[in-house]
Amino acid sequence: SETSMSVAIRLLGAVGMCAALYALHVEHEAVRMSEIGLEYKALCDISSIGASCTAVFTSEWGKLMSKLGLVRTGGALDLPNAAYGAMYYVLVMFYPFVPFGRALLLIGTFASIATTAILAYALAFILGDVCVVCISTYVVNTSLLVLVLRDRFAMPEKPKAA
């Protein structure tokens, strides 16, 4: 039976997946609309607070792997950050059913935190933008780190004396 910790981890994975899929939708629509000369305004583009997730997702930082030179720009692996995030969140949601799932989850979570740190820095200090969806994924990823570490390194409970 699943522990409450694994349920919480998997639920956070589902929340992250929703954010990743929405980010992919926004980026796709922004590119599609720009190809026909129109501007796309997503629900997460909130001008009253200066937020534009569309600008962030379509910036060069929207594809971190090629930005860092880890994959070839325009190549098959030059995917939006949200696509890599969605793959991670699939692992999070289904890790109990994957061989070596807990180990893969730990490795994936460390990778997501490294990515989160780089992207949060870029958002705040390079792009100088506000991205509600981005920040929500940072919260999800940080929460996942806490839960995964607690789950991984939790001390087993001592049996109660009769």
C-alpha cells in the first residue's frame, strides 16, 4: 500500500504536470499566432503586475538545454523546458511502478532543482520578468525536493511496545 508521503509526491507531480502542459500550450500558441502576424495573450500574461509567461517561454531561456550548449539548437532534443519538465513529472507520478523508481526520482529531483535554480536566476536577474507559471513550478519542484528527501532518508518507526 502507498504511504501518505508517496501520495503527496505523486499529487505534486500531477500539479507540476498541469503547469508544464499549460506552459507547452502557451508557447505553442504564441509561436502559431506569431507565424500569422498576431500576438498571443495567455491567461498568465497579467499586465497589472507586469507578468508575461509568454515572453519568458518564447525567450532563449525557454529552451535551457540549447541555451547551455548541451544540445544542438534546432535538434531533436532542443525541446522547451516544459517538455523536459513534463517528462520529469511523469516519473514523479509513476515512480512507485518504475524499476529503481525511488533512485530515479531522487536523481530527477536533483536535476529539477538545478534547473529551477538556473531558471529562477535568469527570470529574476536576466529577463527581469514575472512568470506566474514558472514560479509555481519552482514551488512544486522545491516542495518535491523536501518530500523526496524526507521519504528517502526517513528513519523507520520503532515498533511500539506491547
